[in-house]
Amino acid sequence: MKKNFYPDYLIEILFFIMITFELIIVLSLLFPPLIGREIDFTSAYQPRPEWYYLWIFWLLRFFSTDRVFVGGVLIPFTLVAFLICIPWLDKKIGWITTAIIGLLFLLLFIIATLIEILLL
């Protein structure tokens, strides 16, 4: 017996879509996700950035309030500008030098993030 897409296969597909949707709803109601951090209203508020900003938070410790623009904007912008310019730098200075500089930036990011995690 030959089955046509409409209505035979379409009904099967819609049936399995409905079953999958209901399964997702039941599982989401049985196991709700934990969203965000728990708030303790009795302690003082201490701002903590997300993990991907911890390296900038660590970098700001080395700059006074007069020069916080350098640590919070100029240095991160320079690193992002370098990442954007990698294809052109690769042709100018060679891929080995570009890779070494990129690895140094990656190590700086990882080490600064780990240091800030340990200090928080």
C-alpha cells in the first residue's frame, strides 16, 4: 500500500510533534531549572561580574580611578582589535608570531580569570 505525504505522513509527523512537545512540557514542569544566584538580603551587596568579565575586573585592580579608562576600555579594545586583525597580521608577520601572540592573550585571559575567581 502506497502512502501519500498528505494526509498520511503529515498526520504522523504532527502526532510525533505533539507527543514531543507534551513530553518537553511535562519534563520542564517536573524538573524546573535553577535560574540565577540565590539572594541573601541580610548581607551587604557585593557586585560580581560573570566569569567572562572577571579578567577585566582583575585588570581594573592595577589602575587608579583616574586611569580606569585605560584598564576598562583601551586594553580590552586593543585585544579585540588584535583578534579582528589576525587575518591581516598573519600575512604581515607570519603565522607563528601571530599564533604566539594569540596564545599569550589566551593565557592572560585564563590566568587573570582564575586569579579573580580565587580572590572573590
